[in-house]
Amino acid sequence: MRATRTLAVPVLSAALLAALTACGGSASAGGDSTTHTTDSKGSRTYGQCQVTGVRGSIHLKTVEKDTLTVVGDLPSPGWWNGDTVRRIDSGYEYCMAANLAYRAGLPKLTVRNVSFDALVAGKTNNFDLALAEISITDARRKVVDFSAPYFASNIGVLVKSGSKATQDNIAGLQLGVKQGTTGADFVTRHLHPRKAPKVFAGDVELQAALQAGQVDAALQDVAIVLGKAHESKGMLKVIGQYDTGESYGALYPKGSANAAALDGAIEAMKKDGTLTKLSSTYLAKAFGGDPAAIPLWSAK
């Protein structure tokens, strides 16, 4: 899966902080990847991100020299901002990655698009870490490693405006889910729909199916569906959410030698307020609202 109330809501319901100062940085890009480079002193940052902490305070053994390679299911509004992968230069997870690169003293940050399903199945490992709103589960731990949680995730119910869907009739509707997500598993295990859910490869395909009427509701993380509803300019809305008790973590290739260093840096960013600032700067704007205002549904 790609907020529980205990983590995401306090952050998002707080007054928005001032937007971070945009900084320069050269970029080179391919169709499915982009690279931002700082100067030798790190005075220019990666994309639009403002970095914090001490440059070079952690040491990493990266897959590419002088570069932090981060993969995800890109782009993703609020998390990885840009019309295409090559245009990504801001967002919560992008700037989280930028801060990790800075604290590791690495002049380059490369981000690359990878199938979400392949990531959580451990089928790709030529990267240093993945940030893709990935829920931590025991099943996934069998093939990949995770950092400590950095964001909580509920499952939201996205429908077309005017929909008659409710928590009482949702099991009788045609539901849509994203392949390989815990949202898909939640629907099957807890909602017990009378029709087999339709499964889609990515967020774009799932949203398109909803708008085309191929599915009555799309179930995906609140952090994602709120952004989709905001983008739709009133065509879509989020009408409910299910508390899953799940959280997002950075994903590492199994047995990564960088796990301890990256874990320490992520925990430091939680404590020093860096992640809170990223959330208030990028996610609240992308969501177009506070997840706390969405009714909490119970699975029946």
C-alpha cells in the first residue's frame, strides 16, 4: 500500500509552516529517471528541496559512486511532484531522499521509476533505498528489509462525485485496487466483496477506471486518494477511510549494509522536525484537506 490518526493527523492538522525555500541544482534526466547534482560544498541542494542536518554525518556504501539511488512508483502527487519522472524535483519523499543524500555527503541524487509490485516482491535490488508509500508488513519482510516507520497509512475510499456508495453497501459494489498493495489484501480479507475486485497495475490506471465507470470505488491509501481527489477538481471525492494500523517505511534490498545508517538518519529527521516540515509543506497542499475530516468506516 501506498494516514493512522496517531501519526499523520497531528502533522497535517497543525497550522501550515512557511513553504521551504527553493534552491537550485543541476539536473540530468532520462525517461524513467532523473538526477540532481549539488556543488562540491553542497550549497545548492537537490531540486527544490531545502536540506537540514550535518552534511556527511552518515556513511553509506552506495550502488553508484557519489550518488544516492532511490526508486519508487513515480510520480506521486505530494510525495514525488512532477508531471513526468524527469521533472520530479520536490515532494515529501523526494525531499526526504534529498536530506538523506545530503547527510551522507553525496553530491548526486538519482531517482528511478520501478514497478511497485516488483519492489515489494524483492525482484529488483540495484538501488540504495525505495520510498514509495510502502506499508510495512511481515510478509514483505521475508524478501526485503524496512526502516522504522516514518508515516502512518489508512485506506481511503475514492468515488466519483454523486456516488451512492456507503460503508453499508460497499461490499456489493465493483471495487478497484492496485496490484501488490496491502489495500488489495485488505479488501479481500476484511470487506469480503461479493464481486471480485478489479486489479490495476498503477495509480493512474486505477483512477482512470474509476472515472470511466469500470469500478464504483477505488481503495488505496488516504495519502494517495486525497491527492487524486484534489487533482480531479471536484470529479472525485474521498467518502470514508479504514483504520489499518499500518505505517510506511523505507524499503531496503534484503541484507543492505546501509540499513543502520539510514535508519539513524530517518529517526534523526523525525526528531529534529524535518519530516514534519516536509509533511506540512507538501502533503497538506496535495491532499487539499485534513484526513481527520474523513469519516472513519468499519469493515463489516
